[in-house]
Amino acid sequence: MAQRIVIDPITRIEGHLRIEAEIKNGKVTDVYSSGTMVRGIETIVKGRDPRDVWAFVGRVCGVCTTVHSLASVRAVEDALDIHIPANAELVRNIMFATQYMHDHVVHFYHLHALDWVDVVSALKADPKKTSEIAQSISHWPKSSPGYFSDLQKRLTTFVESGQLGIFANGYWGHPAYKLPPEVNLIGVAHYLEALEWQKEIVKVHTIFGGKNPHPNYLVGGMACSIGIDDASAINAERLALVGQLLRDAETFVQQVYVPDLLAVAPFYLDWGAIGGGLGNFMAYGDLPTNGINDRTQLKFPAGVILDKDLSRVMEVDPRNDDEIREYISRSWYEYSVGDQEGLHPWKGETNIKYSGPKPPYEYLEVEKKYSFLKTPRWKGHAMEVGPLARVLIGYALGREDFKEIVDSTLAKLNVPAAALFSTLGRTAARGLESLLVAQWALEFYDQLISNIRNGDRRMADTSRFDPKNWPKQAQGVGMTEAPRGALAHWIVIEDQKVKNYQMVVPTTWNASPRDHNGKMSAYEASLMDTPIADPHQPVEILRTVHSFDPCLACAVHLYDQEGKHVSKVKVL
């Protein structure tokens, strides 16, 4: 007989996610993913000046910080045929790369690692053996026996006091944890070190964008000026600091993040066959080297892979009405054309008028509407987006930078390429692309410095900034690759104001409910057949969900209609 469990809320993510799973004979036999909050930013920006929208949509999330603002200015620039200066493109790329390194490191250590690392087990570690392991996998200087011994003493004090703080409510001692105590101690050490590192790398955003989170953007370029000797501009001192921060970030990724991934993975190679899910992958591509409109010159290439077929990468066109559509047959929305028809985002609607059952409740009414996420499809196909999609598309296209890093990693772990289609592969892909992005960031930085030395200090083109020069009607799309996957904003401008605005974010693709044909999206499909050792402590479900790095928006507590807190399973 199947047992139904509810995990609500899923923690160590951004926003509100509920997972209901049916378990039979120790495996997940059915699963439902529900986003239980409303965003509605698309409605808020209607009627506003298109040049101001980036500041509103940037507040969709405090974790993604820059990506929505970037997609927004690109959408307006696309609609109004605005081409930005090379320096502005380079600064945007540097900020993009900074966000990637920050987001991926924070995600692995502070949101995902605790699905693999048993914190309490680290108390049993031998500091000397821990040091030997750490020094065998990396040249990172903080790896002496004394360093790990001191850390272990601090951790012991936490545990003996009964106040685990940030490590409370974990499933410590769960049989699904397989790391030896020494590797667990390394993980805890780097968890704490990453907390210190992450506050430094975001200074790049404050230098170019004035603040973090939500740095400033500008339709037509960037809202910062270059002045080598000007204390109020991006001067020589600030540029030098950016360079140092990027080099430090590359070092952390190379000597801490990726070695830890390679140290953990051999103990969980069985997860190279779990959590594969759809087998369909999509990326819009990003990091332009010849302007955003030249889609052939992107560091992250665009494309679609279906049914795990790496021999063929298809093109993706977010402008095409026949390619991308959003459905709401299982979502708490209504369309004027009815619930069974999908809408392209330029024609999209955000009508929160549904009057049926909404969260919270004892169980989802899964045969009806059960999520505040819409259900996007590419030519009718459910797609996975994110690091695994980007790495697979680059690899399948034969890009040498992707092939070198993927093949060398597969060789180190002695696993076939098929292992990429899994929870472990998804987790590894995030680290591998961090290595690439760290290198690319320094390339963009060197190009920016070269341009400045050659006398080019242009950061914006405002020649089409005056609405008097705009057409009466225009529409555009701004594409980017957020850390969590393919992100696009579609805008319709009429009489100099926003007539319609739609965002399809990565987690909409991955976490959405079933479509009108009953097809699962990425989260649901990836959780099928997951082995569960203890339904009361479903760490295995958390591993796969966290491997996507969910981002559903800022968190609040959930209550039922009688004011009672809803929580079926406590998780860290």
C-alpha cells in the first residue's frame, strides 16, 4: 500500500515549495510539485515607463539579484532596437559571472551540501587524517591538522550545548549519509569559509552597480562611468579591486568548491543513476562576445536536447509563437481563452481569479489545479533548464572548453557520460560551469581594461532614450541564463508604456505542475523511482529537489484556513 508524505515547506531554497510524494516498497511512485505563493510582478509593471521596469522586476528575488534586471533591460533594448557599447556589455558580463560564482558556491555549501554531509559525524573525525585528505585534493592553505582540530572543538561546543543553530533539525545519522567523518569535517569547514568568502565577491556588484543585492542597470548600457583618476567614478583603484576579487573567486572555485565536489562524489556514485527525470534540456545561451544579437558568439551556447540525444542540438527561438507557450490547466490562474490553451508570453495573461481550493490544505487536489506556477512548454515538451542543460548543450555541440572539463571529470570519477543525467550529474555540472565562468570573468575583465587603456570609456548609448523617438507599438524579449537556468522577459510597449509583461523563470520550467496532457515537469519527473530509506526523514527527496536550486520567491510561514501552521515533515 502506498504511503503519501508531504514536505511543506521545502527549506534551504528561495520561496515556498511543497512536495507531495507517494511511496511504495521503498520508492517514490508518484509525486506533485506545488508553488504555494503568488508573485504578480507582471501586473505591477503594466502601464509604467519601460525604462523603469528593471528596478521592479529585479525585486522578484533577493537571491537572483541581477538576472531579472538584466533580462528586463535587454527586453526593452530589443523592442526599441538599442545597441549598447562594448564596455557596457563587458561590465554586464562581469556582473553576470560574479553572480554565477557567488550563487553556485552559496548554493552548494549552504543549501545543498547538507544533503550529503553529516555535520554531527564530523565530531568523530581524526584532524590529522582530515588534513591529509584535504592536502591530497587541493593546495588550499587552510588544511593543517591544527586548523581542523580547532574547528572540531568549536563544533563539539555547539553540539554539547544542545544548540546546533544553523545545523538544527538535520537528519544527522540517517543511513543515506555515506561520507567518512573526515570528509564531513572538510565539508563543515568549507561551509563556514564560504560564508566569509561570499560577502567579498559581491563587492563587484557594488562597484559597477552601486549596491548588492539589486544593483543598478540602465536601458542603453550601464549606469556607471569610467574615470581613472575620478574618486566618484570607476577609477583605477576600483578596477584593480575588481580584478583581485575575480582572481580570488577563481582560486576559491578551483581549490575549494570543485575539489570538494570530487571528494564527495565517489561516495555517492549510485546517485549517478537517480534523479535523471525528463531527459529534455534547454538553454537560451548567454555571455555575448559580439553583442547579444549575435547568438553564434555566446560563451554559453543556446539550444535544445530531447530524449538525452547528445548527437543533436536543436535551435530555440523565444519569439516563435509555436515554440514557447504557458499552460494553466493545473495552475491557480484563469485565461480568457480557457484553461486548455497555451499562450505565448507576448500574449500571456496573469489573472489570479481562480476561486477554487488554494493552499494550504491537508493534501493537494492534484486532479485539479494545485500550484501558483504556470506550466511552460517548448513545442509541447517539458524541459529541464539550469547548469546541467547548459553543460550538456555545450558538450553536445563539441565546444572544446566544455568537452575538456566534462571528459576529465568523468575520467576522474570513472563513470560514463550517461551518469550526467542524474542528481549527481546536475550537482557536478554546477561546479564545472563555475570553473568556466571564473575563467571567462577574467577574460572579460582583461578586455575591459584593454578598452579603457585604448581610450574607449563609453558605458551607455542614450540616443534612443527619448520616448518621442519610439514607435507607437513595439515588442521585445530579453533572454539570459540565470544561475538556475533559462530566463526570459517578454515586453509589449504601446504609447510609450508597458502594455503587457511576462516572465518565464527557470523554476517555472522545472517546478511547474503537470500540463493539460498530464505530462510531468522536471521536478516531478526527476523524483520518480527515488529510493526512500525512511519516509519520515526523506533526505533523498531533498537531494534531488535541491540539485535544481529552487527559487520560488521570498519565504513566509504557511497557515491553514483555521490559522494553524502547516508542517508535515521538519527539514533543515
